[in-house]
Amino acid sequence: MYRAYCAACHGKTGEGNGPAAAALKTPPANLTTLAQRHGGKFPVGYVRRVLEFGVRTPAHGSPEMPIWGALFYSLPGNSRAQVRIRISHLIDYLETLQKKEKKRK
């Protein structure tokens, strides 16, 4: 799912350096720092809202980002439960991309 829907802008590693990134007015977010930007905890609810409903405030990302919830409903197997599963899988994957904080000595 990530490769199909996110990697073109956010890049293979999630750092915002995908092949389509240069064509955007606002650079894509670095998805590897979501936890760092949210007090060290991965923001599951925030990410779910962005994926399902899009970005509402420019301070939290570009409104150029597609609203994937609408697209996921247009795919085969478009029940609400199936869309939630697709979004949950993306969230789980994004959580694995998070940079680990360096331990201080």
C-alpha cells in the first residue's frame, strides 16, 4: 500500500524525497519523524485522520496530499471495514519507519 500510494511523494524510506516531490509546491512531510514531532509518541489518531480525511491545516502538511479515504472507498472491497483495514496497515507500516531517538550519554 505504501509503495502504491505514498512512495511517489514521500520516498521509499518515507523521508519526503520521492520522485514526484520536486513537482510539488510544498515538500512532502518526512514521515520518519512523525513520532519525534509529536512528543516521542507515534500519533496514530492524527495519521488516521490525515489518511482518511486529508490535511486541514497547512501547518501540519500540504493540502496537496490526496485524501486516501475517498480513493480507498472506490477500490474493490470498499466496505467501511475494508477501508479501515487498509488505513490501519498503512499506519502500522509508517510506525515502522520512525527514526529512533539517539540515547544521550
